[in-house]
Amino acid sequence: MLVVASVFWTMACEPGDRDAPPDATAEPALTAQEREDLATAIASGRAELSPEELEAGRLDDSWRRWVDRDGEGSPADRRRPANAADDESWDEISGERINAEPALPLSGDVQGPSVAKIQILLNQARFSPGIIDGFWGKNTEKAVYWFQQTNDLPATGEVDRATLDTLMRRGGAEQVRHHRLTDRDVAGPFVSVPDDIYERAELDCLCYESLREKLGEVFHSSPELLEQLNPGVDLNVVAAGEMLYVPAVQRFHLDDLPEGAHSADNDVRRIRISVGGHYLHALDGAGNILYHFPSTLGTDYSPSPEGEHVVESVTFHPEWHYQPDLLPDVDPDDEDAIIPAGPNNDVGVVWMALSKPHYGIHGTRAPETIGYATSAGCVRLTNWDAAFLGRRVPEGTVVEFLHVDGDRAVDEGGAGGRGGWHEGADR
């Protein structure tokens, strides 16, 4: 029996100018109808980013102003070097090309097998780039930057020979492998997820909608990348026993997760979340970065918490308690609903409840938007990253939200005093 995790959304995620200072009295530049439509979309899980918005988010480098490289100057001041990967294209992605020597240096608006190789190596090192898709972007660049910081390399966010060699020592011998599909890899059920929230409440589970979608999550990848690795293969009809070229990552399967409430006793002792940088760091007892994950956080109109809180519980396969009276621009007289568990649940496959009421760290039904979209004040990760973290976070783990004004950490009264702390010191 699944344990119900009552997930309360206190505000809907609404678009706004991320560079503008918070103003609690300001009204978003949306009409009342637009606000209502967006709030309903968020509540029903239909809110998506357009291709143009995803592309703008991918190339947004504003995260760089939230880091301070210990007096060496902001990495935003560095000029991008000539890039050997400029001549590669996404269409050149293949298992052979990804496993080969990548083009270096690597950074900027590039795509192709060298980018896919680095993304897989980062995933293997648990400095997550989010979804593996073969496109360089801020999630990959942030992961490279913090991997360099943690391994005493010049922190540039650009892949050079020293960074590649260190990643190769941390990762596997190959980045793409030939994999024989198992019964678990291809098992359903698969469902059509309706837009209407009350129709979704009638389902037995918010399972994957297709085998293609599932295989993307199993291998932490965009389905498009899997199709590029396996030209001519229909991912919706493959069967157990068939061979596919796949990223060499730890496969993500729902039946590997505990049922319901879970209490871990593992290596994570503290979580630090950069609200401006849109990432989460899991730290050990000495404050060293163990794991890095790109994350989606709240907007000015639906802000993430401030200060320090603790993880009160971790629940896998959570159900979501839809409460209209806690959602803006939704009729408070509408009925509550319990939305069933599953990877297409609005909170994904795990809910890490914080001591701040109604807030938590959780998964998502839209991994391609992580780091690019905004949330209802919570901390959203890809399902595979959220599941990995949830199994390693004991109850009582301190979660620190770092809000930054320019390049200066703001003391917002959190326990332990955070004034003057710079994210570049997060080693």
C-alpha cells in the first residue's frame, strides 16, 4: 500500500523576470485569465515550456554571477576560447563517436557526441547534467564547474584535458554500451494521462505514457538521444532480449525504490540549495560536495524558502493531495482530490518533506525542464536524481537555502548565520 504524501502547493509557478528584485506587492505581468489558466495548468501538470523557452533556458548563463571563485574573479568575465567541438553536430551522435576521444576544449553553444560523452561522464561521477541529450547548456556547464571545484581544478565550466582525464578516472571505461533489454526495462503498464485533474485522480497510477518515455528515464536520457543511438528502432515496440546502444549509467527502475516512508542512514549530512544558481549540493559531514544536481526552484511570485530547515520525512511513490484552496486563481470551492502515484505524478517518484510546511524536494514528470523552468517554491529534480538523493538523506538532514544578492550572500537569519558566505567556497 502506498503512503500518501500530502503535497501542498502554496502558489502556482508563474513566469516573471528572474533578474528583477523580489517585490511582494507587485502584480505579475499577466491578465487575470492568464493567471487562472496557468495556475490550472500547473495544478494539472500540463504546464510546459515551449521549444523557444527551453532553448533560452539552456543557453542562459546568469548562474555564473551566483558563484565567486575565491577572489580569482567571476567566471562570467572569462572569454570563451576557440572550441574544437564547433564543427560537430547532434546528427553525428553514435555509440562509436561518443566512446571516442572528444573534441576539446568544450563549452558554449555546441552539440554532438563530445557533449553527450561529457554528460554521461558527469552522470557517472554524480555531478548531474540533468537529462542526457547531447546539447551543451547551463546544466552541463554548472556540473562541470562544480566538478572542477571539488577536484581542485581551475573552475571554468569548460572541459579541458585535465577535466576530461579526471572525469575518465571517476567514470566507466565506456560511455555508451550495448545493452540487452530485460523484462523490467520494457514492462508496463502504460497509460494515457488526461489533462483534467479529476480524471487523473480516477487512474490507478500515473504511470509512463509510453515505453519510449520509460526508456528515456531508465537511461537518464532524452528519447531523441536513444533514437539517435539506435537509428531505425521504434522504442515503443522493442521487446526484452533485444539489444540497444544506451548511455552507460545506473539504470533507473521504479521497483528498485522502497515502498512509502523511508528513513536513510547514509553519506549525506547536509543539503545546500542555491536559489539563484538553480542547483542542489549534497554534502558530507565535513562540508565537501558529494553530489551535484540541477534543480528547478520558485519564482519571485512563488519563492523558495529562506534560511535553514530539515528533512522531516522521505516518501517514495507518493500520492499528491490536490487542494484547490491553496492554489491561486483556482476556485477554492472545487473538491480536493488524491492524485495517484507514478512517474507522471506532479511530484514525481519521491517526496522529501521539509520542516517548512508545504515545501519539499521532489521529482518531476518533465525532466527536460529541470533547471530551466520554475516551480511552486519547492525543489524539483529529475526523477532519477531525486530517487538517488532520497535514498541517501536521513531524516533530520539540514537543508540550507542560499539566497544571493548579486555576488554577495544575504544573511536572512538562518541558523548558523549565512551572511558573507560565497558559493565558490563550497568545496
